[in-house]
Amino acid sequence: MYPGAVITTGYSMNPQRSGYYDRVQHAPSDRKQSDERLKLEIKVAHIRTRETYGTRRLQTELEDNGIIVGRDRLARLRKELRLHCKQKRKFRATTNSDHNLPVTPNLLNQNFTPTAPNQVWVADITYVATREGWLYLAGVKDVYTCEIVGYAMGERMTKELTGKALFMALRSQRPPAGLIHHTDRGSQYCAYDYRVIQEQSGLKTSMSRKGNCYDNAPMESFWGTLKNESLSHYRFKSRDEAISVIREYIEIFYNRHQGKISSDGCLKKEQMVVSAIASTPHRATIVLINRDEAISVIREYIESFLQSSASSLSSGEYLPGSLQGKISSDGCA
């Protein structure tokens, strides 16, 4: 390089006015910037919901976190992000109705429209593959709230397993007499010990017609959701590993989170609590002024309800002698 030489960079220190306006005109619009911010929220929500929510449910999830977005816009942004729901694998049924045990009529008759919690429960059994062998899962679902109110897991598909799931539901919910408890015709549900639990609890027994899975559709729906959103994405090394994943899904994700989304038409938890309070005679005429007052009333209602029936099931009074002392607090065999 020669002394005193001038180096040119190709850039002018005095840009033309046309260049400035060109950059201004091509700057991202407010809509584009808003889309980019929304994409971040959508990605987070997609991961938070285990990559299993479609547009409708994801919209509700975002709204519950204070983010309002239209259905069409959300669908467009999901497509741009290439977000897809995980799909489940196929599973076999577990019902064995080839037995000589007594069965009961179908009282429910596919009427899945109760008006309050603890009016209709459905129950069923499924199984999960692990390297140690099959893990069997018995569940009880409240058709109104869509929550799993009782469940039990074990190595064998027995009447004790279904009894533990039902007892867990009875202990946690303390349902009134007359609740319809619907199951299939499997031998575990037709067993004498299981029928005794129902009779002593004041439950009305209802059973599906033979070979008709639609008679127990709400429970079948939950099995599909469980396997789609959780189990189908694992290859379990042990039963304990599967138990841990299933318990976390039911108690942490499904009952607390899925019920809020109300993907299958179930009442949202907030509405369910308010409905329960409103149906109580001495609360029916109360008009809540603000959120703090509502929280106070709800807390008082829940605490008084629990205290009034705290000892009704602690002694195992709903269980026949053959099952007393066999129930663990965590629902496991």
C-alpha cells in the first residue's frame, strides 16, 4: 500500500434519502413483530402441553395464560412453525367377559351428561408394556369433571386392583348414595368383593352391553388421551418407571391441567367449584363482590366439607374383610 493512499469501502458517509426511506418501508410491520412474539409463546405452550394439543386446545391454553389469539391466526402460526401433535400407537382391549359371574343392566345407557360431580363414575382397566412385563392400570373417572378420582397399578389384573382404584375414589370424593358406577363386564368388576364395595357405598351398579365399547366411552377416551399424550412416547425399562410416569401424568398434568382445558366438553375446574358452592343452600344466594371474597368463600366451603366427613372412610368401612388392610395410600398394588 502506497503512503497517503485512500481506501474506499463502497459505503458513503452521506447516504441518499431514497436509501433511508427504502429501509424504513421494509422494516417489519407491527403485525409481523406481533407474530414473532406470538410464535415464542406458542412454542412454549406446545412444549408445556407435551406436544399433544391441536389448535383449539392450544388456543384455550394460551388464553388461560393471558394470551388472546384467534383460531385462524394460531393455526397459521403453528403451520409456519411446523408444530404437529404426537400420535398414539394402537393398543389392545383387556376386557374378559367370558365368565359365569352375575352382571347388571346398563343403567347409564350412554347418557354421559351428569349435572354435578359424583353423579356418574366410569371405570376400566388397561395395561402398559415394560421390559419387566405388563403393568396393569385400573382407573375411575368422574364423567362430570373428567378427573381421574381413583386409580391403582399392579403386576396382575385382579379384583383387588379394581377394588383399590374404587376405594381411592371413595376415600377422596365421599360421594352421596345413588351415584351410578359404570363398568364393563370384566370378571374383576363382576366379582363378589367388588360388588360388596359398591353396595356398602350406596353406589348403583351399571355395566356395558357385551362387546360394546361405546357404552364406556368416557373411560376409553381417557385411555386414548393417556397413551397419546404420555405412554406412547416411552419405552419403559421397569414397572416402577411406568408407575412414576403414569402417576405424574394423572396427578400433575391431567387432573390439574387437562380439566382446565375442557377438551372433551367437561366443566372447567373453576366453574365446577363455583357450581358446587352455588348448589349448597346457604351459599346459593351469595353474590361475590371480588376475587378475594370468592377465594375466602371457596376455602371455607372446602374446609368445612372435608372436616364434616373426615373419618367416614379412614377406617376402611367401605371394604369387605377380604380387602381391608390391603389398600395403599398411593394406589399401587
